[in-house]
Amino acid sequence: MAIAVCAALVDCRLSKPISEEQAATLIRESKAFARPKYLRIPRQLTFTRSWYSRYGVEPLFTISELARVDAVLAVLKLQRMIRVDESIFGPGHGAMHLLVVTPTDIEGAALLSDEDPGTPLDEQEREDRRNERPYGYGLLRRDDLKRYPGWRIAVGTREFVQVDEIHNWKDANVELPVNELAIDFSWRWQPNELGDAFDSRSSTFESLPDTVQEAARTAGVRMNTSDLMHSRAFLHREGAEWKLRVIEWSFGRGNPM
């Protein structure tokens, strides 16, 4: 009888162990949520083309082609924030291209090193880097493109909107131990001055060529500030206290692009 009562009390205690307001505070005040959105600027890129040019020598990249290789570089070049110097070594098929990037109108304090810190990344750092990694590369296979670490720049912050749902161990749709919670929540991007050109709602972004806008979208470097984003935070109980373990920024709920 005592065991049954204890089990019932435990079940009651764990079924609603935290309020939406408490969960929102944990997320909003966390280091993970406060982390800005970073975009990465390589010092240089090297790659080979996989087709012959008409005259036997590869032409220099157009801005649309550059956008399909690295959308961040294309946007920043159009804003005259960086210079991109291209060199071509060899004619025709297989000619090696070298792009050298020089920041020209970005304050030095805003240029953070993107070098490998040399220390193991924790769970949240791995998730952040995975979420910020650009994708796309419509002109090239990923294996054909070599990026040399350069800088990262902060372009926006997150604004918390609301807790959508709290899941615990009794939720059949989410596998959780009894000492963990999953918090689904909504938020939106708030761009800074550097991020204006990547804000899909800004006149600056809308003034970019259509091909560059599309490349920014497919490469995942555009900030959709007009729609809500959805993420999931995992909380872990240590004694009587709930602590944030990790935030999964995209967990399968169809975030807008």
C-alpha cells in the first residue's frame, strides 16, 4: 500500500513538475538562447570547376555563381563589406579557382576568429555549429570545395515568444526519462546592423538580385524575421532543480525558410 501511494505521489510530482513561466525563464535566460546568430566568412576558398569554358579558360565568377558557392560572401560583397579576389590556375576543365576574402567595411571588433578552439565541444556547442553550418552549394559538390577558417560575425539575436508545450516521461510521442522534460517553444529573429542584409523582411535584402536571395534561402543564411521559429529545449532534473541540458533549434516541426 505504501509503495502504491509513493508511486502515485511520484507520478503526480513528475506529471506537472514545472510551469510554463518557469520553463520560459530557464530558456530565455540561458547562455544557449542568448547566443547570437553567427555567419561565417572564410579567409579563402579553393575549388575546381567541372566543365570547360567556351574559350578554354574559365571566366571569373558572376555574383550569382558566387552566391551558389557561398551566399554569405555574395551578400557581403554586394554590400561592399568585403572584397573577393579571384585567381584561376590553368585552362578549361579542372582549372583551380582561388577566392581570397578581405573584410573592408566591417569593424574589427565584430570580426571574431573562426579558428578551431582545439577543445572538445559540448553538446550545445555541437548543436549550435550544426545549425549554423551553411548548406546548398548548388554549383559544386561539398567535397570539391575547401574552406579556410576566417571569421564569424554576429548578425542577430533571438526574441522569446512563448512556451508551446511541455512534454514529460508520460508522453508517448517523446521518449524521455523520468528526470527530463522537453519544452517546445516559439521565438523569432531580431537582426542587428550587420544582419539587416540577411533579414528577409528588410528593404536591403529585397534589393538583392533574385538569384542571391534564393541562394541565401537555400544555404540557410537568411533570417526569416516575419515568421515564428520553433525549437525544443531539454531540461534535466538535478535534485529538486531543473536545468537546461540542450536546445535543439530545428527538431522537425517545419521551421519557415
